[in-house]
Amino acid sequence: MNTPITEQHLSKTAYVYVRQSTLAQVRHHQESTERQYALREKALELGWRNRRFRLWTGIWASRERR
């Protein structure tokens, strides 16, 4: 099912959570990290504006767990 993105969708903030658990994972799975960050570009292509986009990284989550 391919539902079109409407103005109602675009009026909401798009959130992308990028997560790599350890520095070693970031180093060894760089392609995965790049694909996750590319989701921002995809959201912009689909019509979201920069002010309606938030990128969260796993760095903050891992710091909170300590």
C-alpha cells in the first residue's frame, strides 16, 4: 500500500533516531550509519522542511544510561 504524503503529514515534525551502540560499531558499520543519516535527505525529498525535522543520535541515549 503506497499512501501519498499529505499536507497534514508535512505539518508534523519528522523524527529520525540514529543509533550505534559503541564507537566500535560506528567504525565497523559506517555504511549503516550513513544510510541512517540519509533518512534526513529522504524526508527533505518527500517535502519536509528543515524546521520540521529532528535528528536524534544514540550518543545522547547511551550517555543517559550511564
